[in-house]
Amino acid sequence: MRLHRLDVTAFGPFGAAQTVDFDALSAAGLFLLHGPTGAGKTSVLDAVCYALYGAVPGARQGAQGLTLRSDHAAAAVRTEVRLELTVAGRRLEITRQPPWERPKLRGSGTTVDKAQTWLREYDAAAGAWKDRSRSHQEIGEEITQLLGMSREQFCQVVLLPQGDFARFLRADAEARGKLLGRLFDTRRFAEVEKRLADRRKATEAQVREGDAALLADAHRMQQEAAGALELPELAPGQPGLADAVLSAAAVARSTAREELTVAHCRLTAAETAQRAAERALSDVREVARLQQRFAQARQRAALLAERADTHRAEQTRMERGRKAETVAPALELREAVDTEHRRATAAETHARAQLPDTFADAGAAGLAAAARRAAEELGRLESARRAEHRLGELAAERTGLDRQERADDDVLAEAESWLGAWETARTGLQARIAAAQAAAGLAEQLAVRREPAQARLAAARTRDRLTVEVEAARLRAFDADKDATRARADWLDLKEQRLNGIAAELAAGLRDGEPCAVCGATAHPAPARKVAGHVGREAEERALAAYRGAQERHAEEERRLAAVREARAAATAEAGDTPTEELVEQADELERQYVEARRDASGLHPANEELRQAEQERERRSALRQDAAVRAAARVGHRDRLEREKATLEAELAQASGEAGSVAARSAQLERQVGLLTDAADAVRTAEDTARRLKDADARLADAAFRAGFDTPQAAAAALLDDTAHRELQRRLDAWQSEESAVRSVLAEADTAAAAQQPPADGDAAERAAALAGRRLREAASARDAAARRCAELDRLSTRAATGVRRLAPLREEYDRVARLAGLAAGTSADNERRMRLESYVLAARLEQVAAAASARLERMSSGRYTLVHSDDRAGRGRSGLGLHVVDAWTGRERDTATLSGGETFFASLSLALGLADVVTDEAGGVRLDTLFIDEGFGSLDDQTLDEVLDVLDSLRERDRSVGIVSHVGDLRRRVHAQLEVVKGRSGSTVRQRDAGGAG
């Protein structure tokens, strides 16, 4: 990072605009920033920090940036800081303007303008500056990312405050840790410590949970073993619990297996008895079945004898039906031909009824000849039909001419009337266009005034609303402050009560034989007891959490109050002090005038459009009038031609139509006559053919009935069976035959006949004996299954318990390992001899790097006498890791940095600051820092030491750095030629710049 130019206006002590050319000052590598006390030397550095981060170092940052404004500046001049620098190879220009309380443009009082920020970048290719952003947040993130440092780091690394490093040099380990923690951001290592502690608690809980699960399985095994298992009287987490549970489980499993063997033997005996009872029951049931089968067969044989006559009649009927089936085709043929003949006779009768009486006795040939003669006459009328059709077309054309003539007469009359009023209509439309154009111009003027008036009215309403919100936010902030104060008092009271009873709390953790955490004794004869109302850690932590929550709510309410006040100031700046009611009246009047002008101007386009359409209408009507005149001349000749053609066609039609009246009527008459004669001829021929076929069918039917053994065709038809009757009759015959065969078969069975000779079987006694054997078998099986389930459940629970023990072993090892790591990281483990936390260890490494970098410069400044070393020795009973000693080469001994004199402390702290700058720069990603500032402390050095210090600073130029010394020591003005002098005066401070060549 290299600074090029700084411009400040109305900032700090500088009332007028001041410019600092860092390029000219940095040419010599070392420059002096001097001036009397209070002139504003530090304000130059504040301006650099404010331009980069929007805030000045430390406590000099006032509320909302209003305190940055110079009291010497004119009321109309706004505070502004502009810094031009190069960082990460990019040349940037940052301009910041803090909030500005200025006089109102209208009325009395002041208003506050918001803070503004601009970021520009120089484009070398285009040779011009380009805007990058106007957002405070975006610019802040961009600069922090480019520099790689926060504001606190920048103030420590670039603006080296010697007083702070002198205190750092003499501070204790805790103070050094806070500063180094802010600079190097070691929060991640503290997070590692926290995660290790959380992991230790989690694994410890898992170990206890595993023991609890093991003990729960043991209780379930005790329930399954029905009292045969005795559990050890051990709690989860105590040693030996797993071995005791596994041993008891083994005994329970052995007992259960013995009981399973006994139950299995009982089941085998019950199964043998049950099989014997089942065989006896089966034999009795078989005898009863055969006896019942024989009795049923005798009953069925008697029933067959009763129905024998009916069976023989059905057999006879089936035989006649089979004979009649041979006559069925002839019967079907005769019925079909008879139906067809009756249909043909009816069609002939209907066709002859449509003809004149002259054709009543005509045969098919006569009817066909008459149809041919009518068709020939119909063909001769085709030419007359065409003439008749043309005559209709001529009538239509004449009607169209008459209609066209009437339409043209209407068009001519309307066109003459419209064109007569054209001039008057055009003059009126032109007057409307002129008036609308004037209204449009007025509407544009009013629109320019309307938007600012509306914006100002909206700002006034926002101002009034925010005034109410400011008061509400102030009351909420006041209430939150009271709540925070009350919560803090409650927390302090509880903390004091806990400290008063801390002895009882510590005594609760004492165990016989274990050392006391306070005195170390292993005997505890009279430990303190908790009294009523004792306050524990949880109560204190809840009170502390409530206090912190109240503080956060108070801070949040204060931020909201500041935001609402800032928004109200912005709204007031825009709206001024004019009352809202007056602004409403002004805006309403402007709106009324604007709406009226817009309404009048809205007629401009319709008027122009009406004028354009009227001109087009005039041209169209003129053209229509001319076209109507041309069509009227053409119609005269057309009418003459139509009259001549009409007379010729009427003469031709009168000759062809005869008595029918017209050619179409005569043609329709002949077409109907041809159709009727043709249909009648076809019907006569069909009736004659069906009569011949019916006679042949009767002869074939009589012959087939005689050959089948029937006297007449009617007898054959009566004996014929349909499909349903045939199937039903066949089913009854088949059922009779099947039943007869089945009965003979049963009566012939030897086993059935033998069983019928025996006494009736007693099935009830056999069933009772079998049921008793089955019940005894089920009881034995249930007992065996219960014993088997008990064994299986005990095996499962034992396996799960053994698995849990195996799983818990590595978990316990992990708990031991995590607990050891957590103790090491927290510095509480006995293995951590120096009681150094992990975060402190990392900071110690950083401090060791800083000490090494600082020693290289300190050794040169002190003529080889002093070097800085890091020490990790413990201080008393506290923790170690952040000690800092100085090694005196003249004595060869290390001593505390607090023993250095004032001048020695100065150049030691200067070396420490430069070393810290190098280390933090490397930590921030290696961002190159080409411009540094060193603030005060040179007055405590003698001439020789001052020369050596200046030589060290001057050597920084070898790394292309420039160093600015902030001091009021007069001797430095002679030694450092490039100078920036801050001169104070009654109207504010000014700067004078002199480069290395002496030019001012």
C-alpha cells in the first residue's frame, strides 16, 4: 500500500481545504510531520484512517461522525476527506463525507445530510478515473479485502503508536494476549478448545448411556429367567459392571437350556399318545362312513324302481326326435321359401297400385317396354331445361341492375350532402387542434413543478411520522436501559450470594481420599453445608444470561433510535420546515391544474385523428360519386341485351312445356313414371320366381317325411325337438343311467357290505379320547415353546449385552483420549507443565516471530547491546506463554523489559512495532506496506541513539518504503529534510510541505 495524495476540507482542526502530496514526501524515503502541540499532526493520520475505514482510531470517533467536523469551517462548507493510494496494484481514490448538520435552505434551524462515500479507480489504458461504487458497505468490504487488515490492525501496523507499544512492552501476559489476539485473530484456536471440551462431555455421556443400556438388558434377562438371575448392585459407570452382568447371564442361559430339555421329553411322549388316539378315531369314522354309504345305496335303488316307466317313455321320445332331425332341413327350406314368396306377392300388389288402371293386367315385359318409352321422352326435354334455367338467371341479373341503380342514387345524394358541409367541419376541427396544443404545453410546465412538490410532501409526511417514531424509540431505549440496569443488579446480588456460599458448593464435590481443590488435604472432617436459599452456578449463569440479553436489547434499541433519528433528519432536509397542511394545499392546487390541463390536452390526438379521417372521407366520397356516374352509363346497354335474350328463351319454353305448365314440371312427371314402371316390372318377375321355388320345396318335404317313417310332414314337425328340450331330455336319461350304475357299484363293494353287518360305530367316545390327547399335546408344546423362547431371548439379550460391552470399549478409550486432549488444550492437564492454553500457545509462536523481527532492529538501534526474546516461563501460579524479556549483551543476562530507561523503552517499543508490522503484514496475505507513520517518543533519545534510530528507519527505504515521523522534536527538523508542518492559527490549522530538495 502506497499513499499518493490526501485532501481534507473542514476536518478536525483544518477549517479550509488542505492538500498533502505523499509522493513528494516519500521521494526521500523519510519525512517529518511536525508542529506545535494541538496543531493537528495526529489529525492528518486520522484523516488517512477515516478515508480508508470510515472511522478514526480509538476514542476520537464521535457519535455519527459529527465530531469530525472542524469548528473553524464556514457553515456552507461540507466536511470531506479524499485519499488517493495504490494497493494490490490498483490505483484508487476514496472520498468520504461524514454526516453534516447544515442550515436549512428555507426557514430557520438546521438539518442533517447523510454521510456519503465514493470509490473511483484509475484506468491506465483509458487514462481516466472510473466510478466503482457509492455504497458504504461495498467500499468498506473492498478496502478491507485489499489491505487484508481490519481498522485495529491498520492502526497498529501502519500508524505505529509508540505509547501503546511501550505499554505492551511492560504489560503482563493477559494484556499482551488481548492485543495479539485482536491482531492475529486466534479465535479459531479458542473454538478448538471449546469443541474438545464439548466432545469430552459428549463421550462421557455416551459411556454412561452405554452402561445404562447394559444394565437395562440385564433387568430384562432377569425378567425372562423368572428369578433365576441375580443382578450386581452396581451403578452405570462403575467398574466391573460389564463382567458381573455377563457372568450372571451365562448362569441364566444354562438353567434355561436344562428346562428346555425336560420340556422336549414331555412333548415327545404327548405326541406318541396323540397319534394312537387319532388312529383309533380314524378307524371308527371309517366304519361309520361305510355303514351310512350302504344304507343310502339301498334307498337310491328303491327310488329308481319307482321311476322305471317314466324312463322308458323318455327313451321312446328321444328315438322319434332323432328320426325327425333328418326331416329338419327340408322343413327349414320350405318355411324360408314360403316367407320369401309372401313378401314378393305383397311387393307386386303395392307396385301395381301406384300405376294407372291401363297397366293393371300388364306383365313384366309390357311394364318394362312402357318404362323405356317414358325414359326416351325425358331425354328430349334436357335442352328445354337449360333454357328455363337461363331465363331465371336473366331475371336475377335484371333485379341486380335495378338494385345497383337504387344504391348508386343513394350514394350520389349522400355524397353531395356531405361534401356541401366539408368546409365548415374542417374549420371547427382546426380550432380544436389549436386549443389542445396550448393545453399540452401548459401540462408540461405543470408536470415539472408537480413531481418536486409531491416528493417534498412525501418527505414532510415521513418527517411527521418519524417524529412520533423517534419519541417511541427513545422511550423504548429508556425502558431497555432500566431493564439492563435492573438485570445487572440482580446478577451482582446472586453472584455475591454464591461467593458467600462457595465453600458449600466446593464441599459437595469432595470425596474421601481425594485431595481438596483449595487446600489439598485428603481428609475432610467438617465440610461446609449448603444453607436454605443457596445460589448455585446455574442460577448465577441464568442471571448473567438475562443481564447480557438485556444489554443486547438496550444496544439494539439505541441503534434503532439512532437510525430513526438519522432517517428523520434526512426527511427534514428534503421537506424543510413548511407545515404538511400547507404542502398538501400546494400539491393539491398543482394537481388540479395539471389534471385540468391534461384533460384539455387529451383532445389533441382525437382532433388530429378526426381531421385526418375527415379528409380521407372527403376523398372517398368524391371517388364514390364519380364511380356511380360511370356505372349508370354502363347499365343502359346491359338492360337492352337482357330484354332481347329473354324474348328468345320464352318462345322456346312455350313450345317444350306443353300442357304441364313448365319444362321442370313435365320432366318431374316423366321421371316419376319411369321409376314406377321399372319397380313394378321387377316386383312381377320376383313374385313369379318365388312361386316356382315354393312348389319345389313342398315336394322335397313330403319325400323326406316318408323316408323317415312319418305319415305326414306335420307329424315329423311335431316329433322334432328344439335344442333346449333335446339337452334336457338327454340330461335326464344320462342321470338315470349314472345313478343306476353307481347304486349297483356300491351294493357290490365287499368292505361296505361287511361294515353293514357290524354293530353301529360309537364316534363320540373316540372323539373325546382324541380331544384329550390333543389338549395334552398342546400343553406340552406350549411349555416347550416357552422354554425355547426363554432360551432364545436370553441368548439375544446376552449377545446384545456382549456386543454393547465390545462397542463400549473403544468408546471408553476415545473418552480417555479426548479428555486428555481437552485437558492439554485447556491447560488443566498434568501433562501440560506450563498450564498454557492452545490459543496462548499460538500467540506465543506469533510473539516469538515478532521478537525475532524486532531484535534485528533493536540490536542496531542499541549499538548491539539489546535483543528481545520470548519467554514461556510461568508467572507465579498463573499460566505461561506470553513473557517478553530483553537480553543485555554487556552483562549477558536476561532481564524484564520494565527495567529499560525511557530512551531504551522508546527504541525497544519502536523495534517491537516495526517487527509486529512485518509479521502482521505477512499474516494478512503479504500485502506490501510502502508507507508507515511513527508517532512521538524521539525526544527521549540522545544524539547518538537518535542517529542510530534514524539510520534504522532510513534503511527501510531499501525495501522501497517511506516512513513518516510524527514529532515536535526540534533537532529532527535539521536531520530530516522532507517535512510536513502543521501550523495552527485562530482560523484553523494549515499544512506546509517541503520536499527533500528544500522546495516548499
